[in-house]
Amino acid sequence: MSDTDDELTAGYRRFRADHWPTARAEYETLATKGQKPHTLIVACSDSRADPALIFDAKPGELFVVRNVANLVPPYEPDGKLHGVSAALEFGVKVLGVKRIVVMGHAHCGGVNAMLHGAPDSCADFVAPWVAQGTPVVRHVAETVAADEVERAAEEAIVRLSIRNLRTFPWIAEREAKGELHLSGLHFGIAEGALTALTDKPRFEPLA
């Protein structure tokens, strides 16, 4: 077995020994009654920004969609393969989540690719994926100080995803009725702190 396999197996054994005995009944209930998450989170795939850990969530509480740079593409029901949109549709229409959170994070490689170009080895999928955010972050780079570009660009991508969420008619309708709440967050990896999208130009510390 490789080192990675050994780490995964060791983690599984810790789960079975330390967590499973006290969580078994909870998992059995989720298996028989199904999931009813209160929140859908669109987050980055980055291994340093795990929503379940950050929100100390129990199994069944969060429906999490993770991708490069926590992007939500605009509504485009064209019959092609849309993984993020499919998860949104299931979460909203079937699971009935009451909240959608877009969570960006510090030192995001996807946002960095929007600013400086994707790695040459990632031309098949990463480059076209991050290209949808490039105009937004390039504009930000022209309007803020050099030492603020990275953070401002990460916040801008959260705003872009929130705007794109509202292009989905069944999200916009539920939000207008007060049945669904949209919010944006940014996680500072080094600080372990969240800031939130408000009506102010920059994200504010989460109360």
C-alpha cells in the first residue's frame, strides 16, 4: 500500500474506534430516514478549507458542493453536463435547503490562476473553468492596491457566484419569497476566521 493508502486506512480506523461507537445511532437514523440538511455550501476543493470542520457540523447538516475556486456558473439548462448546477437543483428542489452559502478562502489557487493564468499542465479543464472568473478578478486587480489584490479577488469570486445563483429561476423565486437565504463568506486559513459579505465594499468579520 502507498503512504496515502496507509493514511486513509489509519484515519478510517480512528473513525471506527473513536467516532463510530457514539455516532452509530445518528448514522442509522440518517440511513433509514434520509438526509435533511439545512444549508447548501458551495466551497473550494482546497484541502485546507473543509466546511464540515469549519462549521463543526454533524453528518446530515450540510449539503456540500466543492470545486476549484468555489464557482457557481450561471443558469444554463442546455442538456450538457453541469455538476454544480445539478447539485444546486437537488439541494434546493429535493432536499429543500433553507440557505445557500458560498465560501471562498485565502490563498486560493483557482483565483490565483484567474489572475496569473492556469498551470500549463491544466489546460484541459482547469483553464476553461477558471476563465469564467478572469474578467472579474482582472478588474479587481486594476482597482485595489497591489497588496490587496489576492484577498479582494477572492471576495469578488464569492460575489460573482452569488450573482450567478440568482440567475437560477427556482433560487431567485425562493429567495424573493423569503424561503431561501443566500450568503457569502471568506475563510482565512492562517487565522481560522470567517468574514462575511455585507453591503460594504469589503467583507466584514462574522459576528
